[in-house]
Amino acid sequence: MGVNFTSTTPSVQEPLIEKLVADTIVYGRAEPRLLECMAAWLYYYGDLVNISLMRNYIPQIDSAVLGLILELINHKRLNQLIKYCAPKKDPEMFFNVKSTIMKAEAVNGSSEINSKWNLYFVSFRIKHGAIMTRHYVLKNNPNLARRALFGVSLKTEIINFILNNDNTYVAGISHHIGCYYHRAFSDIKELIEDGILKSTPLKRKNILEITPSFKSYFCAVPFLSI
């Protein structure tokens, strides 16, 4: 994704950024640098996040963590997600800390944001220096490059999914993306009418794929050759 962890090798598989954010929130409270790097990534590349898809993950995560981070980075576009996040019912440490001294220090040095979300920390450093350039991120993540080019929309996610999977059909796409069947069906119908997708009957299902002409278009665009 463009986070410079020098001691690790980047994944060979491109993750769905919304799921990656959700997973990082789950596991990051035990490893501060994950959340600090995620905050920096969202600060610079929040425009590439699909708001609708991210909303679908909020019920599955500790939304107070996401809400606090979004308030800290104050990204204009991502701020609309804050209203779907809920504070902790009881005060907690933001990171997994057992020390009573650190807990007391965190509460004494708390800000209005900490009190709002009932999450406290001694230190939270948004790691701006760990984030690679936009050129690097788009070059290494074709899905995000397509979002940058075609817009962050469900249609782009449908195209991304079909490009990376075989035997694709409407129900499978809607399940993977996390949207209602009728919404995916409507957008797929428009993509077919626009000549971007074609539908081929196969064993009582209509298999979807990118049209040859549109594949040629991808090959003419930087970062998007397939």
C-alpha cells in the first residue's frame, strides 16, 4: 500500500483498502505503529477510499478507534464516516497497556477528542515519513490507480473485481464487494450498455468479463496494463 516497513516484504496480493483498514483497527491496538501508519496513509490517500464500502465494515470493528483516528487526521472527505462511529461506553486505553502509571498519565494529558471517544493514550504519532509517494502507491496498486482514474465508485469496484477473478457473476460480485444485489445489478447493466462489460450465459448464470476493446484501453493507460 506504500507504507515503508523496511524490515518486511510487501504482499504480492493487492488488498482491498477498506478491509485492510478494518483489519488494522482490530489488530493495531496491540501494535501502535500499525495504527499510526494507517492514520498517515489515510491522511494522504483518503480520496481513494470508497466511503460506502468502508461504512459496511464499521459494524464489524471497534468504531470508536476509527472515529478517533478520523478526527485526528481531519480528512475532509473521510470525516463523513465519523457520524457512523460510536464512542466506547466506558473509558479505555487506546493501545493495550497494563501499566497503571501510563493509564493515569494518559487520562491527565487527555484532549477533548480522547474524552469524546473514551479512548486515551500517552502518545499517538501520525507517521507521515513512513508513507511512499502517490506515484509509488498507484504504480503498485492497480485497483487504486483505477479509482484515481475512473472515480471511487461501485462501478470501479465491479471492474476491479472482474479483472482479478474468473467466472464472475452478479451475486458473487455483490457478495464480495459488500453491496446489495440490485445495486450491483443496476451498475453492471450500465457497464454492459457502455460496452465495458459483456455477459455470456453459462450453466444458468451470466458470466461477466471485460470487453476486448476496453482491455486495450487499459493497456494504454499508465499503471493499468493487464
